[in-house]
Amino acid sequence: MTESSVPSPKPAPGSASESAAPAKADAARPAKPEAGAPAKAKPPAPEDRPFAKFVPELLLPALVAECRNYGGPAPELSFEQGPMPVVGAPCWFIRGSLPGQRRFWLCFSEASIQSAKTLALAEAGAEPSLLESFLIDERKMTLALLVSRLVQRLNGQKWLGPN
């Protein structure tokens, strides 16, 4: 028989090497809270706020701040319910305008940040003529994701700061 096929010896019951293995495994496990201690309540995520409060209180100020961080002007923003640009379907939308009469609309098909979203853009003197799907592959929508991707898209249009 070769050395590699010889089974390794098992520690004898009650030996020091046998009791060391479970101790190492226990040390790797997180400590369980005491039975009588209340678990710390996790604060609700900003995205869990009602849509009608989330957008004007969190999303709009975050968009303004992020546009400024990119070196661009602060957009004028409004939050409205009305007909979607191009198709006229009812929706909730953020209407934004930037210097030079550049305009954009971020549309939500329902009163939820998880709903289908589209984006419309219009240069000065033109009406929007195309709707773009916006963030269609994301499973969980967050404030940071909405803000970063919208500002990234506006920057891609060269509407924010020097590129």
C-alpha cells in the first residue's frame, strides 16, 4: 500500500485534537443574540418610502446635487402626473430642464420606483421624439442607482460640464 492511500488516523475520542475541531468551527460562527435581548431594528431604506414622498424629498435633491458634482448646472426639476412625452400614456414623471433649453423626462409607468421607466430627451427648439427604456435590467431599484444612471445619461448627451 502507498502512503497516499493510507487513511489518516482519526483522533481518539476525548483527545485534545478532537475537541479542538469543534472549537474552531464555533469561533467562526457569529454570536447569537441572547434570547431575551431585542434585535436591533434595521432602519427602513429610503426606497421604502411612499413614492409621492420619495421622489420630491429624496430623488429630486439628490439629482440636483449629483449634476453639480459633475460640474454641470443644477437642473430645474418638477414632479408631475400627466401624459408621457411622445406616446401620451398617463404616467408620473420628473421633468427637468437645463440651460440652453435642453429638457428631459424620467417617466414611471406606475407610482413606484420599481415600475417600468422611460427617458425622453429634447434639445432646444425640438420636441421629444423618442422614448428610451431606462434601467430595465435592474432587480432592485435604489436612490443611488436612479441618480447615478440618470446623471450618467445626461452627461453622455454632453449636457453636464466639460466632457
